[in-house]
Amino acid sequence: MTQHVFITAGGSGLGLAMAKAFLDNGAKVAVTDADPAMLERARADAPGLVGFTADASNEDEMADVFSQLRSRWTDLDVVMANAGTAGPTAAIEDVTLTEWKSCLAVNLDGSFLTARLAAPWMKDQQRGVMTLTSSTAGLFGYPFRSPYAAAKWGIIGLMKTLAMELGPFGIRVNAICPGAVEGDRMDRVIAKEAEARGISEADLRQGYGDCVSLRRFVTAEDIANTALFLASPMAKNVSGMAMTVDGHTEKVTL
């Protein structure tokens, strides 16, 4: 059976890597992205990809996306609530309430809205898979990244609750917790954090590697492979799990 897969923030990074992996596996895939230009590049890079411009934290925009999906698809097999933002890198006293709310909105509100809109469809089917993107920052404290850590911990709590609430309807819910993922996004995080800590980017990058048992960053493809597994029959009894893909993080930062 062809899977129908919906992914938020699928225009680049982890979301696009997951979208490509599902497309390569024969699925029909639709994604959202808040940046129309990014979405256009993603469609060019991944033929067959259906794209919607939408902010995952905007209730009206997400409701419109699901309405359009309903008009296209009969089934909704897999939902990946992947939208996220790094938020500010600063001591708690230097984080504004606006920055705090913005970070939580994209990461946590986005996951909530995606699950809220997908649940009735999947309940009607009596089946489905939801996967929320958290982080190893949702398993540890994370100095200078309080909004991000709070949001990613919140996603774990949301996932655990959804797994209990939706399990009786045949719906599995899990979270993927990536560690440090190679790429432009991690480069930006390291640059900001190095500045906040007053150390060099090279030292901080080395520190991230030293905090992981395998002494290396992971790749977007590692995350995509885990998403494929969680959506497959091989994971038919895997639910309520925070799946770390990180080379075994011993601590988040130096």
C-alpha cells in the first residue's frame, strides 16, 4: 500500500531529507514550509513533492493545509511534526518574552496543531503514525538555550500523552531526538553559542564531538532513516518512544 506522508517544515534540512527518503520509498509526500522560495527549491530538488506555504504555528494556515490535503488524499498514513527553530542563544535574563514565545510557538505549538488536525483523520481510519521532532535538548538541560530546551522537553511530554490517548485507535506516536546534525543549521547554532560563551567556534565544535560517545555528528540521512523505520511495519509495536539518533550524547554542551 502506498503511504501518504505529511511533513511540516519540509522545505530544507531534516524535513526535506525525510521527504526525499519517503519519496524514494514510493510514498506520496506533502510538506509545508513558511518560506515560499525554499519550498520552490525543494519541489525542484524532489520531483513529486507536494508543497504548501504555511507557518506550522499558525492555526488558520495549518487548518487550510489539512483541508487541501483532504481534497487530495483519502488516507493519511504518516505525519511528521518537524517544524522547529533554534530560538535565542543567551543567558536567561537576556531572553525576552517575545523570543521565548516565538521559540515555543514554532516548536511546541506547531507540533500541537499538527497533531490536533491529524488526529480526527487518523481516528476515522483506526490507524496512523505520528512522529514529532524533539532533540537531545529535550532530554538534558541546555545552558544559554532555555526556550529551545523547554520546547523540546514539552514535545516529549506531548508525544507521551498522545501515544496514550491515540493508541486505542491504532495510532502510534513517537519522537525523534536528533543530536548535533551536520549542516548549515548546526553551523549557525555553533556560531551563536560560541559568541555567547566567549570561546572559539572550533573549540565549541570539538566540544560537541567530545560530548558524544561516537565522537561524531549525525547526518540528516540518519534522521530520515529513523523516520522510515518508525513509519514501517517493522515498528508496529513501537510507540511512546523518544528515539535518540545522536551517537549517544553524554551531555549536551561543554
